[in-house]
Amino acid sequence: MAAGSAIQIPTRLPLLLTHESVLLPGSTMRTSVDSPRNMQLVRSRLLKGTSLRSTIIGVIPNTSDPTSDCDDLPNLHRIGTAALAVQVVGSNWPKPHYTLLVTGLCRFQILQLLKEKPYPVAEVQQLDRLEQFTNGHKSEEELGELSEQFYKYAVQLVEMLDMSVPAVAKLRRLLDNLPREALPDILTSIIRTTNQEKLQILDAVRLEERFKMTIPLLVRQIEGLKLLQKTRKSKQDDDKRVVAIRPNRRISHGSITEDEEEEEDHDDVVMLEKKIRTSSMSEQALKVCLKEIKRLKKMPQSMPEYALTRNYLELMVELPWNKSTKDRLEIRAARIVLDNDHYAMEKLKKRVLEYLAVRQLKNNLKGPILCFVGPPGVGKTSVGRSIAKTLGREFHRIALGGVCDQSDIRGHRRTYVGSMPGRIINGLKTVGVNNPVFLLDEVDKLAKSLQGDPAAALLEVLDPEQNHSFTDHYLNVAFDLSQVLFIATANTTATIPPALLDRMEVIQVPGYTQEEKIEIAHRHLIPKQLEQHGLTPQQIQIPQVTTLGIITRYTREAGVRALDRKLGAICRAVAVKVAEGQHKEAKPDRAEVGEGEDCKEHITEDAKPESISDTADLALPPEMPILIDLHALKDILGPPMYDMEVSERLSQPGVAIGLAWTPLGGEIMFVEASRMDGEGQLTLTGQLGDVMKESAHLAISWLRSNAKRFQLTNASGSFDLLDNTDIHLHFPAGAVTKDGPSAGVTIVTCLASLFSGRLVCSDVAMTGEITLRGLVLPVGGIKDKVLAAHRAGLKRIIIPQRNEKDLEEIAAHVRQDLTFVLAGCLDEVLNAAFDGGFAVKARLEHLNSKL
Ligand code: ADP
């Protein structure tokens, strides 16, 4: 290698004065620059310069730059390191400064200071030969025995470190590849040395001297490491000695805290390994865990993957691989539990008992998944809970509403930051057994998105053929779900993906009648609310009339959830009264528990209307029990939210009441129509779906073609109903989307009323699909619709003839209150909807009015 090829640093170098650290050739250092001279150097030389040469500066150690600009330059250390400025980062906080990243190239000696301001520049002489760094090895004999010895120590030191860490492996390779002259400088900057020692190495210009000075430093580090490893080993051998060893280590090594932490962590890993080995996980899982723990042991804790792997292993240990509760299934007991917990719901209870009976006889869980479908608040979730109770199993509810990512079910792969297991595995971890009852709530509200289809993931979970080896992406090993009992709930089957629906047995849970609600309130809801509010029946009494009042005037729902909330509001109000009463009570003339009965009787006998919010007589404790009558109800819940006066809205022609089915139960729906001068256009409002719009067109077409027969005319007396006339049809509750064919008969009735000028009977509601020929076709949801009409106090209901069979499902007492008209064609509908029939009379009346 030719001497001429050696790289030369410039003979004039700008000088950076550092105080806290020493830069050695071959190493890199980050230093903060804030003194005026150094700042000037960075600004006018490094930031302005364009050539590579302008990034070379001289770093002079052990020389603090005075903070003031005018101060004289201090004595400079004689030897410095020429360095390449690799990066400059500026910041204004907390004061203006730069952070410089510099890499040392070679030593130099200051020959003469050329200028001091704005930053010092000196003429320098290069001391190390730079080609050594770039052109590989020098011949062995030149280096001598000293360098060989040094090399051996260096290798010994590096091999004591953990070779699985990439940086250590790289250092090991560098030892062989770098020229040996470079090693003292590089190793000195890596091992633990003081600044003073580094300065001595910098000053050791002669190579031999440098080797001689570094060897003791290496030996010291090796000894330190040996001691550390020894203490660690003995610690692993005997956990009990932990306490004894620590004080020794405190003396033996300087960096105690870091090491101690590391050690503690190591303990945890050992414990974790023990737990893994003693846990009952599957063979496959055990294999994966042992592999992971091996990796964990080699990983430095600071690596992000360390925490990930640890979390993973902890989850694996916690999962109930083999832990289960013992089923205690006895059908008679199950029947009692179900009956005790729930009133009515006969069909549902019967089906659940059948299901459990099969389970008892067959003793395995393969079979369709039960899916309860019905409006909110009808007790679907609570039946699920009762099933778990009868079986003596743990219960866990998984809410699926709005879930649109399949990793919600199946977990994220562990390569993602923040990855976690899916809800199924999480649920198992929560309950801690592998045979819980999982309630998959709201399966009809699963959504699809770019992140995959969660319904598809659920298929695997629910399929008894597949779920014994369910693989969560996070776990990445199979988990047996076959012991889990899945129950699903939904408001409607329409939005459940067909493949999922196929695996489930749907059990409809219809809404309740008023009478059922009253029973549920008095048997279940009120006792539960009293308990929750710390009240006793001796303190509050809610008669059935009040409950009926709440049901009819303050709620309009198929289930009992709002009713439950209102009862809660009443209990809260009473609790305040009772608490205040107890506080005010001067003398203990409080009704004793034994006297409670008499007291109650007394109050109910002369039920004088007492206002709950009457604060005037607070000085006296309220009389127990506090009776909640309709008057008190108004005080607590405010004015009634719903009135029963349907007839008021039917005081004009062009209004009819239809019956609609929604996932929340049945509802009554007013259809309004009006006409005005125009060009024969039909306007529809109220967020209607396509099918409903078509029903409106059908209705108009049928009425136009039958206008003569019914003597229907437009404003100018023409039988062409749309001649110079626009029609507007509106379905109130405009914010709710409506669709379906069942409003057909209602639209016809409403328009017939508009064009005939006659009022539709105020107590009639109707449902049914129509055809162009005037036939009435059957529709669904009859039971819910009838219950809604009954709730609203209507008396007569027109339904399609072919829906007659559905009436059997309706409770006898509801049927008694209502008159059903079974219509096969629209003529029959119109005859039933108008007082005294429609066809014949209408013609006469109309003719009369024309005459
Ligand atoms: P869903 O899951 O159908 O929306 P929930 O199961 O949450 O409804 O029921 C709401 C509340 O109504 C629960 O407190 C439940 O106990 C009560 N409930 C509903 N139906 C009945 C019933 N038939 N008998 C007793 N309580 C009932």
C-alpha cells in the first residue's frame, strides 16, 4: 500500500472546544454547542460550507469555552481529534444551541493558533495515518506482540457479552476486520472509562504506548463482567440467596440500579418459565411458549419486542387450557330457575328447556346455536344469564354491535404494535374457565369493512366441526372452543349474514302485552329496583294502576327497559324522601318493621293524593309507606309523554292508521295525505324505501281505476283523480327510514278518505300488502303489530285474510279487547275502515252533494 495514498486532513482547522467529553478517532460523539465561539463555528463554517473539507473540524478536549464573547481564549489542550461533522441540529429551547454529531478521524497537534475570533483556527499537524482506517491490515510483525495481546483481551471481552444481540455480533466481526491500530481508540470509547483515562489515551500518540495503556482498562472491564456473571449464576441457582447477594453487588460494581432491575426481570422470566412448564396448555402451545421464552431470555429488556413477547407468554399461562366448571344440569331445577327469573315467555322457555334436555341426555354440545330474536328489553340477555345459572357455568357477554374488523373476533397478528387477542380469547381469559356461556349480543349489527368480515370469523367460532381448533391470530396456536356454549341475540334476522343465520336456531321473542308488563314489573322489576336503592316494601308502595299509568303514558316500547328505568327514577325520588325523613326524625316514631303491614293498609284505604315533591311538610317525616299514585307519578316523572288520544289526529279526511314492524317491536303509524292544484304529481315524504314508494303508486293506480265505482273525484269533480291535482303523502316520524309493502292498504284507505272527504274510523288500524287488482296479501310481524295497536288503545284491526293463523299466537285477553277484520280484497278493507262501509253509501252521499 503506497504511502502516497494516505488521506490528509487540511493543515488549517477550525477548532471546537469541548469540556465534558473526549472524542477518540474511530468513534462518534454527540455534543451540545452553546458557547459563542462554538456557535459561530457551527453557523459560519458548518452551516455555510458546501464542500466536504468544510465539514472537517478539530475537536479540542478538556478546554471549556468561555461563555462571554470577549473573554480571552483559554489555554488549549495540545492534542485534539480531527472530526467529520455528520449532523447539526439546532434548537431554541431552553436556550439557543446546536447539537453536533461528530465522528473522529485522527489525532492532530496544534502548531500555531492562526486566529481567535469569531472562532479559533489553527495550523495543525496530522499525527495518525488515516489510510489505516480505509485500507485494511498492516503487516503483522510491525504490530508486535503487544497488539496481539490486546487483540486477545478484546476478543475475550466481546465474547463475554451476549452474542445474540446484533450490535455485539457486529463488534465481534469488526475486531477481525479493522486494522489493529484502530482498536485501542475504538475499544476505549466503548468500555467504561473516565474522561481522564480517555484523555490519556488521546495523548498517547505512540501506538505502543497506546496499546500499553488500554490493556489494563480492558482487563478491568473483563474482571468486572466476570464478577457480574458469577453473582448472576449463583442467583439463578438459588432463589433464596437473592437478598444476600444484593449488598455484595452493591460494593462490587458501580452501576447497581440498572443491573438490579435487569436481574429482577430475569427472576420474573424464570418464574414465567416455571409457570409455563407447570400449566396445562396443549403440547403445541407449550412448544411455542418454550421457544418464545428462550428468545426472551436473550433479548435485552429495552427492545420493544421484549414486552410484546412477555405479554404474550403471560396470556398463554393465564388462559384456561384445561380448567372448567362442572356442569350441574337438572331439567327440573332449570325449569324452576327459568320460571323464577322470568315471567311469561312460555315459548322461549319451552325451547330452552328442550335444548338443555338434549344436552343432558347427549352430553355434548354439538348442535345449532340458539339465537334469540326480538325487540330490545324483552329479556334476551337475561335468559342467557339464567341458562348459565342453571348449568352452573360462568357467563360472559360479547357485544358485537358495530364490530367491523375481523381481528376483533380473531385477534391481531403479533407483528403489529399494540396487537392483542380477539374478544373470544379475551373473554376466556376473563372468565378463567374453558366452558362458559358466551352471549354474542347483537349479531345483527355486525358490519363489514376493509378490515375483513367479522361474520366470517364468527362462522369458525360457531361451527362445532371447526371450533375445537380455533386459532386466534395473536395466539397463533389452536384453542379448543368446543366446550363453550354460545347463545346469540339479535333484534332482527334480516341483517344477520345468511351463512351465520344458517348455523343458528332462531327463537322469536315477541314484545309483551300491557298485562304481562304489569306482572313483570311487580314480580321482577320493582323488587329488583327496591333492592338496588336500599328501599323496602315498607317504605314504598306502587299499586298496579300506577304501573299501568307508567306503561301507557310514559313508555311506548315492546320490552320493559324504559319501564324499568322509570321505576328506577321513582325509587330514587322516594329514596331522597326516606333519607331526608330519617334525618329529620326527631323521635323514633318510625313504623317498626312489624307494624309495616298495618301502616300499608291504612294508607291504601284512604289513599289521599299526596305529593312526593311536597317539601312544605318536610319537618315531619313522610308517612310510610310512601304511596305512588298517579298524582305522585306526575310529580316525579313530569307530564305524560304519550297521550292515548288517537282520535284527535283523525279529525280530518286524508289520515289513516297503519301498523308497522320495526326491529324495536310493532308500532302504529299515521299516514297523511293532502291534495292541491298541480300537474298530477305524487310527492312522498318521510324517508321511504323503494318498496314503500311502489306501494304508494300502486294505491293511486288502483284508486284511479276504481274512481268511478266509488264515486271518487278530484277538486274539480273529475273522476281522473290526478287531473290538475298534485297529491302529497307523508309518513310522520320523518327521521326514521321506513320500507316494506305492508303499508299498502293504509295508503289506499288514506287516499280514499282524501278523495271521498270522509273520515276514517278513529279506532281502526290496518296492515296488508296490495296488488294492482285490489287483492290484499299477507304480511309479517302480525303479533308485534297487534300488540302495538293494543298498546295504543285501538279497537279494530284490519289484517289480510291469509294472516288469520297468526292470531293464534296472540294472548286471549288481548284478542278479547280487539275486533279483527280479515280482508281478502281492498273493498273489504275500505268497508271496514269507514263507518257504515264505503262503497254504496259513499256513492249516495256524493251524488247528493252534487245535486
Ligand atoms: P334484551 O337483551 O332483550 O335487550 P334484557 O335481557 O337486557 O333485554 O332485559 C332488560 C331487563 O328486563 C332485564 O332487567 C330483565 O331482567 C327484564 N326482563 C325482561 N323480560 C323479563 C321477563 N319476562 N321477566 C322478568 N324480567 C324481565
